[in-house]
Amino acid sequence: MIAVHPQYINDSNGKKSMVIITVKEFETIMEELENLEDIKLYDQAKKEDTGERILFSDYLKNRRQQNGLLYCSII
């Protein structure tokens, strides 16, 4: 669990309207959100995986043909 020590700013009606956290806490939260997004994308990819695989060189060749672009070859 992330340790966060927020400070609240109230509006003129006394309702919480803003939250202040330290930069370090903010960066930690952002990093955790990025990790969760990675996990979500991984889980989605696993769910959609059909087991089909192609060689990377074949992928590049197909990509070249589709886009009409030149890519450097793999040595």
C-alpha cells in the first residue's frame, strides 16, 4: 500500500475541493498506475493470444510489403 499524507483545501462552503500531496507521493502514485496499466495490457494480450507465432524477420518482410517502406535488415 502506498503511504500518502494528503492535505485538503476546503472551498468557501467547507467542502473539500483540493488535495495536496508531496511530489514523491505523486510520482509513486503515477508509477503504480503505470504498473497497473502494464498488467492490464498483459492480461488482455494473454486473453487474446491464439498461440500463433511468426519469425521477426517474416514480420519485417510483411511490414515492408504493407507499408512500401524500407527497413534495415537484421544481420
